[in-house]
Amino acid sequence: MAKPVGVDDSNFEQTVIKAKKPVLVDFWAPSCKPCLAVTPIIEELAKEYDGKVDFAKVNVDHSPRTASSYSIMGIPTLLLFRGGKPLKQLVGLRPKDEIKKVLNSSLG
């Protein structure tokens, strides 16, 4: 069963930038209520897109360098990477269907 993997400043490049598949990165913090609300959606999508898209979670409290380097100003922020480059960004709590549209656009 696919699950989002925890990523931090030390392994972001290896896990996300050098990934062969698209990666949806969830920038979050434990104190953020909308972040906690998006977690089950991300976990469901990780199962649905298993083998097609990788999923990562970056706790901005523990990885400020990575969050800053992608100008993460509000959380939750979902950032879709493909080929090591950010393609799409969603800020705030978004419905599952909207996130799926972004994921599907990266697969076409």
C-alpha cells in the first residue's frame, strides 16, 4: 500500500528532485488544522496513484530551508514536481477532485 513519505531538508533533492515519477509534495505543519484535513485526501490519492505518482510530506517547521526555497508562504501548499521542476501549486485546503485534475495533467 502506497503512503506519502516524510521528506526534509536533508533528503528533498534525492527524494523529490531526482525522482523518476511526478511527485506531489504536501508542505504542512502539525499545528495547521487545514493541513490535518488534507492528510486523509493525500493518503487516498497515494493509494489511487500508486506506481504513477509519488507523494511526499514536508513539515515546514522542521524543513524551513526547503519551504523557503520554493517560496511557501501559506500552508497547506501542494506542489507537483516532474523532472525535478515544480509544475503546479495549490495553496489552501482543496477538494480531492481538484487535486486529481492536477495529478492527471502531469501524467498526460
